[in-house]
Amino acid sequence: ISCWNPLQSLLSSMKQACEILTRDLEGGAARIPFETISFLYSYLASIDGEISETETNAFLEGIKEQADKHYGMVLIRHF
């Protein structure tokens, strides 16, 4: 029996977004600005409907802490 996990699906989407939107070379850190991740994650979480606003805010707060250590950039490994 498989169990669909909306958070894991969203995290997978965020990793793919990093790989698609980065300006880093192939095989690089796949960095993108925190503002981009924040917008995408908030949008996708809101249309998913199973991830609360509280969970979204907590996730983004953690990612922002990591991004602040990397000049405002989110790295794929932050997921």
C-alpha cells in the first residue's frame, strides 16, 4: 500500500524548481533566491490544501535561516 505524502511531493517539486531555475552550471549547487522559493512554495502549498499556513511559515522560516548563511540563496541540499 502506498501512501501519498503532500509534503514530500512538494519538497520534490522544490528540488526540481532549483534544478530548473538555477543559473549555476550543471552539477552545481542549484542555488536560487529565497524570494523565488518562498513564492513557489507558498503558492504550491496553498493550492495543495493539505499543508497548513502554519506549516508553510515554519518551513519557510527554516529555509530562510539556511539561505541567510548563503547570501540569500537557497541550495538544493536545504531540502
